Amino acid sequence: MYDRFNRKINYLRISVTDRCNLRCTYCMPECGVDLISHSDILTFEEIHEIVKVSVSLGIDKVRITGGEPLVRRGVVDLVKMIAGIPGIKDFAMTTNGVLLDQFAEPLAQVGLQRINISLDTLNPEKYKAITRMGDIQNVLKGIRAAKEAGLLPVKINCVIKESPLEDDAREVAVFCKENDLEVRYIKEMDLEKGVFSRVIGGDGGHCESCNRLRLTANGKIKPCLFSDLEFDVRELGVEEAIYRAIDSKPKSGTENKQNKFSNIGG
């Protein structure tokens, strides 16, 4: 599948929940956000069908996101369902890592191939301040569990203010080098103001080569993170929603005033 700008669209990011067990300062207010009704959240069967149709149209790269995907009850079963769809070449998940110590091995056993884990600092006090409630030791245990389970390469997503030369970012880089991890630096973004930039060490934010569609937790296909455009799979059907999203995919991002990182997956 190609869009109007001859970009090959082969990547689907799936937000399986808008719920999270952290309250990161750059993601949501301390009190949390208004949550989607459970009745509006896509079922596993719906997600499986959407992925199946997407793969038949040319999607071969799939990533599970949230919110925090590991708080979705039965997520291992969902991963198994998706992994069983022929044609997926790259199957990954992005997580904050807090629960990964429990889930890494089961996820690997049912077919997840690799994992990205959020880690912005190695300082326990700073980590708790950034996440408002997190214990960095849980994340470190999750990283070790992911490596032992073979979810490789393990990639670390490190949010920065401006530069990878910031103290916390440099410490994360040393940690990654010492532990055979790949680090990606992501500058803080603002959906409503349209503030975004290229991911350092990754592909995100490269509008001219963007190959992504996003599926929100309540069933909207979005052609761009920084756009209000979205197409409801329940109203239009999966194939029609995908085609409309691709046909309307903008040349570059602008702003997104109706979504939050918690329900679109970043």
C-alpha cells in the first residue's frame, strides 16, 4: 500500500488500552485523564480481525502499545492471537517495563519478537518524580527478564528535553552500552501544539518516510500521530477505514487536539 506521497505503508501500531500504571509528567496530569469506557474498547476478536485484514493489505510490521499494554487483562492471549496471523515479519511491544518481569517469558513463548522499554533516568528518585509513582527496580528487573526471554533487540526509549548530552541521557547511554541494549532518544512532544521532532536513533518523526498507521484503543485508524484525522473501523469496516486513512495521510504532522498519548500510543 502506498499513500499519495509514494510512501509504502506497512506498519500498524495498536493501542490496546488507554490505562496506565504510571503518571509520567510529560504524558498525563497527576490526576490522570478521562478514560475510554470499557464498552468502547476494542475486543481481542476485533483487534485480531483488524490486524488480519491489515496484513492482507500489506501490513507486515505490528507493534502493541497503550497506555501501558501490560495492564490489559489477558494481553498474552492477544499477543498469541496476533502472532498466529501469517505475514507479520516484525512483531513488537512498547512498555514502561514495570510489569515486564512477570510477562517477558510468556510473551516470548506466544510469539512476541522484541520489546521497547521506557527509561528516562537511572536515578531512582528522579525516576519516581518523573513517573509520580514508579519504582525503577521493577523496570530494571523487566529489562533483565526481556533479555533472558530473547525479546531482542531490547530497545530503550529515553525521553529528553533537548539533547542526548543531558546528564540523565548520558547515564542511560552508558547503561545501554554495558548491557547490550539499543537506546533511542525522544524529545518531549506536545500533541496540541504540534511539537515533535525526529527520534534520535530510530525512525519516528521522519515524516518524509513515515510508513505508519495507528489504531486507537476504541477503534479509530489514524494516518498520523499529529493529526485529528481518524476513521472508525466499526462504522466503515476495516478495509474502508484503512484505505481512507492512507488516502488522507498528510505529508507531515501538524497538531492533534482530540487525542492523548494514553489512548493513541505515541
